[in-house]
Amino acid sequence: MEIKKLDDLVYQTRRDILRMVHAVSSGHPGGSLGCTEFLVVLYHEIMRLNKNFEMDGINEDLFFLSNGHISPVFYSVLARKGYFPVEELSTFRHINSRLQGHPTTHEGLPGVRVASGSLGQGMSVAIGAAQAKKLNDDSTLIYSLHGDGELQEGQNWEAIMYAAGNHMDNLIATIDVNGQQIDGSTDTVLPMGNLKTKFEAFGWDVLEIKEGNDLNAIIVGLTEAKNRIGKKKPVCILLYTTMGNGVDFMMHGHEWHGKAPNKQQLADALRQNPETLGDY
Amino acid sequence: MKKKYTYTEKKDTRSGFGAGLTELGKTHPNVVALCADLIGSLKMGEFASSHPDRFFQIGIAEANMIGIAAGLTIGGKIPFTGTFANFSTGRVYDQIRQSVAYSSKNVKICASHAGLTLGEDGATHQILEDIGLMKMLPGMTVINTCDYNQTKSATIAIADYDGPVYLRFGRPVVPVYMPENEFEIGKVIHLTEGKDVTIVATGHMVWEALQASEKLEELGISAEVINIHTIKPLDAESILKSVNKTGAIVTVEEHNYLGGLGESIAGLLSLNNPTPQEFVAVNDSFGESGVPEQLMVKYNLNDEAIVEAVKKVIRRKNEETI
């Protein structure tokens, strides 16, 4: 896909995120905006996907969102990819909606394969799905996304140890390194240390995408990650992003982790992100 | 004349699980097994050696095990996880809640060493709250088996049921008295017919209930003993039918009375047919180290305790009818 088309998707996804969160005065715009470019590239440029959604996902790449609070970007990307009507984005966080505050399979939303939101569980699930692919002689891949603050949950390190020890080389786990979490920067809440050397010490193949909000850098990084699969090691991408990317007043801090813009702030944010593919 | 139950051998229920899993290894190619460093205790060794590709040694990382099991279902596998009951439930409650139950994943959580009969290891390992934890999860089926044969049959049966299941069994050798292959999820088994009292027992306590019914017969009390292996969903029809006849009920379980079988049945009766009920269960306490038989006496989980509970409930029934 041309970069222009990906750019259009990014702008439209940002608008979706902002409008969804504003409409219910709740949700998590910061991390959603920070991962928008990544998820747009992943779904439109990288993953091999079947036309129809089936839970078992045989012969297609699968994606697991572990940091489920960035559901707005996940929902927008899924809808714009055609998993469900974009109009349904207007039901986000409403009663009787398939678009729950955090993603779930419970309401049968196509594109979602496990519930997430309670943090730290997604990597284990991704490993299980990767094991099933190996058992099924299915050479397609498993992708997962995790917050950096989320790595404070101990279950991740059980999973990180297991994945390396069992050569899960069909798994590409991406860490959204934005350095922010609810209570402040990760450095002030609980310093993460050197994530690259930590993953490497556990036996992972680690690559970094320094410009985690740049479409070209993400394409290059994910393409490189794919080249590294099948070599006995799980692959970790450290994706350095800016929380709130694309909306000037939401960037460079943790304040917009879980806060919705008011009417005026929404107008300001939308002005910075013109409509490209039609609002829902 | 009341039917007598006898046995020729004693075996542990966990070996029934191992035997069931071995059979599934041959008949169900999609069944996979996961263990958190307790292959020997869970009797999973034969499956592991026969199907190394379908067996996952997770290490001492139960949270990861539950998550991996949930992920394996996405590729069409039927995962059976194995560890002690405490580490199968309390330790990983949120993982089961989100990644398995809420996500409707077809995971079979198989738990050995449940209850006081774990014995000498003491209260850190003797969970008495697991039935409550699991039955509260929407969509979770909860099964507690009584002997080797029933555990083997249940293990096989849950593979063909689509949905999350908690299968609870234990460590000690106990009499083998149930026929094989007499198992239907959610359907109680009537062991004896009686008219004075219904005794609904689960797990290791079913045998104690049978012993109690023989002692009660000598006292002229006719007890209807029901083997309830499935605690959720509850076989409401069978229980209500029995208490309609007997007018009194004693529930028996190796579990805290809070959150257990007795509480489920009390809820059922209060809504449909309020009936005098006595609980034979642990009285809201932790366990302790000791030989299983000693512990069962100390915590009032034996045939004598059941007899006393029956006498009490029949007194209450008679008072109410006056």
C-alpha cells in the first residue's frame, strides 16, 4: 500500500479514537494514538489475513492486544480493515455494545480472539496460540502488543522465560515503549531498566524501532522482524512511541493516558487531523 | 433392602485422571496437556512420554500455564492443565477469569491434592475454597469426583464438552466402588434409595456418606445417598425430587461450608422448597498438617459427623412438622 493511503488511515484512525473517547467521556486516547501507526501498518501492510474471521485463525497471522485499554485504536483499525461496520464505532463503551471498554470475545466482535484489560496476560495467550500453530504445521505468525508499564506484571516474565526456553520462533512480541503509565513516567513509578538487555538476557532476539510513530520506520522494522522468525528465538520489537502522538497537547506526558477530551479539546485535536476516509 | 457398596481395591483419584488422560491421548488428537512441574503428582507421565509433542512442561509458572492453555484453544486444541488445586485456582484466579472464563475458552483445569486429604503439607497447599472460587465464574463447569473410576470417566467426558471446566480430585488412595463410564456432566448418581433424609455428597466424602447410611440403617433411619460430582451446573431436578420425598437434607463436602456445594444447594432449596439442611463441611477455617484420616476426624469430615448431622436434621424436620 502507498504511504499516502497508510497516512490517510492513520489520520482517520486518530479521528475515530478521539471521537469515540469524547463521546463517552472515558477511555484511553494516549496509548491508542501512540500505537496508531504501528497497528495500521501491521494490519494493512504486514499481516497475512483471511477474508472471513474465524476464531481458530488457521493459516492466517494472528494479533493479540495485551494492553487492552488501548481498545479505541484496536477497534478503529479492525473496523477500517472490514471486520465490522465502521458505524459500530459509535457504540464504543455504550450499553449493549460489542465494543466493550476493554476488548472481549464475549460479545462476539470479529477480530478479537481473547479478552484483555487485566494486564500481563496477553503474552501467555500469544505463546499458546503460537504453540498451536506449530502443532498444526501452520507457518503463519503470531503478533502481540504490550505496554512498557505492563511489563511490571510478573506473568510477563514467566512468559518471556518460557518463550525463549521453548524456542517460540513464530512469535513477534512488540513492546510499546512510551515511558508513561497512569501515575506518571515509568521511571518515576517503577523504573523498567534496560528492556533490550533484559529481553536478550532471557534469550530473545530484540530489535528496536526508534521512530515508532514513523510509518516507514515501522514497515522496515516489522519487515526485519519477519526475517528473523524461524531462527529458534522469539522476536521482540521495542517500539519507541510518543503517547498521544498526533495531537500536540496530548503528547509528551502521561496526562492523557486515560482521559477524554472535552468538546473544545476535541475540536482542536480534530483540526490537527483532517478527515480522510469519512468519519463513522 | 439397601444396596451395599463394597470395594476390592483402593486407588487415588489422581491416578484416574492420569488414566483418563492417557486414553484421551489415543482417542482425541486435539487433546494437549500442560503441567507446572508436577508431572508425577498429577500422574501425567504416561501422556507426556506417549505424546511429547502434545505435552507442555511449563515450569513453576501457573499464571503462564493458564494463559498458554487459553491460547492453545484458539488453534483448535483442547488443553488440560494440571497442578495442585490451590495453584490451579486461587493463585491464577484472574487469569482464569479473563483469559479462560470471560473469553469462553475450552480449557480443562484439572486439579489434584484438593482439600484436607492432601495431609502433611499443611494449609498452604490444602485449599478449601476452590469450589467457591470456580463456581462463581460465569460459564464455568465445576466437577469434584469421588473415586478412581469416576475421575477417569469424568476426565474423558469433559474432553467432549465444549467449554471451560474445573475438575477437582485428590491425593490419597480411597476405595474404588463406582462403575466405569457411568458419568454424565450435570447428572447426579443415586447410590441408595431412602425416605427419611437425603445425603448429597461430593468427592472423597461420597464414600463416607455410604458408610454413614449403613450406620443410619442400623438406627432405623433410611437415607438416600446421592453422589453429586457436578457442582455446577447443579442437577436441581434430582435434588428437589429427593427432598420432596425425604423432607431433610445433609450436604457433605471436603471444602469450606462458605462457597461450597452446601451453599449451592441451600440456594436452590430456599428458592424452590425450603427444607431443613445441615452442612458437613469445614467450618470456615484453614487446614493444618497431619495424616489425612486424623484431619478428617478433627475437622468433622467423616461418617460419624454425617450420622450426627442426619440426626440433627431429622430432629429439625420433626419439630417443623409438629
